[in-house]
Amino acid sequence: MHGLASMVTRNRTAVAILAAGLIAVGATVAASDKDKRAEWRHYLGGPDSASYSSLTQINRSNVTELEVAWTYRAGPNNRLRFNPIVVDGVMYVLGKDRAIVALNAATGNELWKYEHDPLFQRDITDRGINYWESKDRSQRRLLFAAGAYLQAVDAKTGKLITTFGQNGKVDLREGLGRDPKSIIEFGFGSLGWNSPGRVFENLLIVGSRTGEAYGSPPGDIRAFDVITGARVWSFHTVPHPGEFGYDGWPKDAYKEVGGINVWGDMSLDEARGIIYAPTGSPTYDFYGADRIGSNLFGNCLLALDARTGKRLWHYQVVHHDLWDYDNTAPPQLVTVRHNGKKVDAVAMAGKTGFLYVFNRVTGEPLWPIEERKVPQTDVPGEQSWPTQPFPTVVPPFARQAFTVADISPYLSDAAERQKWTEMVRTSVNKGLFTPPATTNTMQIPGNAGGANWGTTAADPAAGFVYVLNKDEPTMLKLEPEPPPGQRLAIGPPDQVGRSVYRQRCQQCHGEELRGVPPEIPMLIDVTKRLDSQTIKRTVITGQGRMPGFQLGDRELTGLIAFLTDPAAANAAAAKESDAAPQSGPSEARKPTGPVRYWSGYGYMVPKVGPAPQMPPWSTLTAYDLNRGTIAWQVPVGEVPELAARGIMNTGSGAPRGAVVTASGLIFTGTPDNTFRVFDKDTGKELWNKRLPINPLSVAATYQIAGRQYVVIAGSPRDHGSTPDEAGAAQTAGATAPQAAKEEAAYLVFALPVKSKSRP
């Protein structure tokens, strides 16, 4: 078993045939590659997710002249992180009320709008969309999911294609080997879809968002016919009896365990017909007594035949994951010079802070990856894996240790410094793979740190990969989970809510309700921004990273009472010394089945800066994979409070997505309301512009009538995160009306018409 889980395993015969038949494929692709990369027809720029463009009009010499060409407002209460696509001068976006909208890509004028079922507005594919056309271009379709339903819309008219699936919808809950009725349409235990997957020939290949709680649906990777909606193939990420990897699980795990889903970004080698799928962790994330074993195909890079779903090879980068170290960043397909030969490679950046690099066809690591012994668990029932993979040549892009010596010098005061010092000093802190325990355990880069969806890009022909990283240490602590439906406390509503918050919310949103913007919203004054029904629905159904919680009306009403005035609730609890009785006698609170453990995400949020360790808190790293080295690494973004004091180069936390151009530029947005451009060869920042939005999306670039444009989307800074920052409301040099502060928007930049230069 250990040998099976700790080495690359592949179907040697299939790979050998594939390699022999495609030796010359690189030369075939090269001829048309530049033309394809001048468009942005696909999420992340192309099927390979490289976020690379061959456009050169905007370059090092003129990038400082960029101005806003046009703006499209996407409405209030819209957490916008959509990567637009552009086909034949038409831009497809996620607009107001989460509708799919077609725009004139040169002017921003609305062409049509598809408004789907309001029930699933929040649950639509929100990072991007898929475009497909027939060979004669007579049929053109947009494919996406809303809730648990896959849909197809005519790209020319915006009309639902009712011949797709059943009356225009395919129920994604079917065909998973579970009772579809056990997977509700939305909310707790539902099936959703944030990243759009990949189109290959007449297939749409998709992962899913399954939730991260006990009993989540399985994360099968599936392919659907783009014409009929019929399911063509499935790959079981929790293997069924007789399938490869089944012996890495308890015998009935395929009936019960969920997750191991591709909720991030897949990449496609079109010429070879290989889909590269980064898989997440099994659920539940932090306690695996019900899934003893290596847990293939959790936390893997999977190479599948895109036509059949057959496994060609895999590599598991975390065995029996207990840390929520999902693989989510898009694998990058590059050609490198290795040992004197050209090699087509695939590089995957992980939450671990490592970049894992493999031969794209065989799955062999380009440089050795060692299995090393790691600390072992002492939690009852758990069996952590004795070793984990460590790359030996390619350096990590993130910090993988956090000690007292690393405490930030910019904490607000001595009391806060003492608080974090004690927390770090007393935690169990044994490195990257410290297993969660019933006492505080340190985790870094953290389960929300390292690389995440949309945070890698490449210059494929040059063999360079770019990784956006945030170091976000997490403190995990396991507690026995109460039986389902059990009330968490009795007493006045605000004390019930205080108990709910401490057990279910505090480890993510923080003791002071400050969150970790933009990923984890601030909850200060949330009851003034949202009505009680919206809050209750969000808690029950989940949103974004947050899973849904099975709470009764008493707990929900109490939570709202606490959020309305947390200071008063805490003061009242202090007077009672937190001695309020639990829900009934202790005997009534004993679980009826095996004890299950639960932990929040445990984000460590200081008053100043996104994390309590010394900066930089976010970086952009350039890897030269011809050598296996880091070419350069620079901080990305600033913390406004520190920048106002002259403290710069701190990184702002949570950068999202880099676009690389043949003219030597890297475009990226940072959560300090800023759009930035770096030199791709040196890492030098060439230009930045303050925005009226918090840029949450991956940018895109395209050209129309000889003019190159760059678009980025985002939401108001105060939408579910922190109050609007002073000075962030206007974009200097804009030549078009700007989005109102309260609205999400797409901002489209270009060179001034009179001074635009040509390559």
C-alpha cells in the first residue's frame, strides 16, 4: 500500500502508445499557436490555462499610457471574479443579477442577456464560462452550470437551447453512484460548479464543487456531449470495486466519502487529447478516521484521456490529506530544455508551496521527489500517512515554517504581539505536515495559502511558469462534533448565537469578526448590510469557501442576535463566566455513532496586515523550468495602513491571476484595489492604477480592429469585506464614466487612440 501511494503510477502501455504516436506533435502545434494566443476565447486564455497572449501592442515602453476605454457595471451585491471570454468581437460576462451577458467588446454596449432561474443566481458558474462552436460555425454555444444543472445557451442570441438535456438542463446529481435525492439542489450537501471545466472536440469535461463537510457528494470528473448533454464518460475519484486505487480506501468508502473534486482549474493538451486535473482533498478535510488509507485519487495531478476518461498516469502530492491541501491552481503546460533535450512538461503549484514538475506524457518527475517521514497523529481513530512527497531541486515558492522569530513587526501594539507570540509558542508546530490535533496546531502556508484557483500562468515556449502566492498561516484545533441537529446552547438568544459563532464561525471570521478579506468576509455590522433572511440562507446553504451548516431556527436567530451586538453578548457572557448550561444533560449529548471531529479553518488575522508573520504576505514568483530554479520573486501589492506610514513591499494577500504577454508584461490585480503590471523577465513593477473595485478576477486581453484591450473585473471594496478605502473610489486618467462605488464592474483598459503604438 505504501509503495502504491508514494510513487507515480501509470498505465505504461497506454502511455507508450500515446507517446510513440505523437512524437512530432509539438511541431504541428507551433505553426498555429501564435494565432490562437491572440484571442481570449477560453477561460484563462486557452485550453492549456496558460493565461498567455501573443499580443504585443501594449508593451514596456507604453504601458504607463493605459487608460480606461469603457466600463460595464454589473450591479450591487455581486461578488465578481469572472474571467471574460471574447469571440468575434463579442465579450461574454457575468452581469447584474448574475445573468450571462453578451457585450460589444470594443464599446461595452449590451447585446443580449440570459437571465436564469433566480433560485440559482448565487450558485452559477462564477469564474468563467465555456464556448463551443461546430466546425462550420453554424452552432455556437455557451456552457455553464447554475446550481446542480448544466445548461447551454445560444452564443448568438442568448436563448436557452432546450434540446440540450431535458428541456435545456442536465441534472449533475445523476450518475454519481449515489441517490440523487440525497444531494439537494442547493445548500448543504449540494453539488455546484465554480470553475468552467474544459471543452475538447464535442465534449465538455467538468469537475464540481461538492462542499467540504461529512457526507458531501463525490467529486467524479465527467464529460458531457455538448450537443445532447448526454454523459459520455466518468472517472471515479473515489475508486469503485475493481478499479485502480480501490485498495487505498475502506471497502465501502465509494458509497460514503465525498470530495476529491476538481473545484479549481483543469488544463488541456489539445494535440495529445490529455486533460490534466488537479484534485482536492477527501471530506471531511481535517479528520480521516472514516477513510483510512492513502486516499487515491485525492490531492493528485491526474492525466486522463480526454476522449474516454481513461487514466494515463497520476501523481499524489499529499497522501491521506488532513490539512485541506487541495490542488486547485491550473497545471501549466510548458516546453523546457532538460538534460540537453526538449521535453514537454506539466507543472502544478500546490497549497503546500511546492511546484511539482512532470514529463507531460509519462508522468515522470523531471527532478526527484522524495518520500520523507512526517509527524504522526495522536487523535483517536486517525491514522496519518507516515511519509509525504518533497521536491528536491525546484525550490518552494512559499514559506513553510512560522515560529515566534517570524512574528510581524507591524502588529498594532504590545498586547497583540503578546497574543500572537503566545499562540505561536504554545502551538504544536512541526512543519508543513503537522497533523491536526485536539490542541492548537500550526499550518503554513495554510489551507487558504499557497497557490489557489487561477494563480498560475506561463510563457509556454520559453519554459517559464509564474505563481502568485499568499502566506496565510492557519491554526487548526479539532473538537468532537455534536450529533446532527443538537442545539449548541440554551439561554438568551445572543448567548445561543455566541456559542454558535465560537464553534462554527470564529476560526474563519476571527474573534473580532474581521475575516480575511477578500476571501473571508468581515462580519462587523453585517446585520446592517444584509437582512436576517439572507444571513440565515447563507449560513444554511454556504457560499464561496464556506460550507453550509445544519442549524435550527433557534441557533440561526441567536447567531443574528449575536452579530447585531457582539460586544454586549460577550460582556454578558463574561459576567456569567461562560457558565451557561449546554442543551440538556450530558447523557443526552453523547453521539449515537462514532465520534467525528470538526475544525474551522482557523485563519490567523491581526489588526494590521493579512497575517501575523512578517511580510511579504503575497508574492509573484517566476520559475525557469529549463533549470529548475527561481528566476525572481517579488512582493505583490501593499497594505494601505502600512503604505501610509511609508512601509512598502509588504504584499497585500490574496492576489488573483496573472496574464502574461509576448511583449514582456504580466498583468495582475491585488486586493488593495490596484491593477498592476510587472516586467515578466525581471519582476520590476512597471505600472499600477488604483481602481474603484477590488479586482477579484483573472484579467483577460484581446484585440479588435487593431487595438489591444485588457479587462479586469471586481466588486466594491466594502462588498462583504472591509470598508471602502480612502482614495480608492476614482481611477486616475479614465476617459469613460466609472462604476459607482456600490457596484461590481468590468474595467477595460487600452492605449489612447492617438498614441497607440504597433508591434
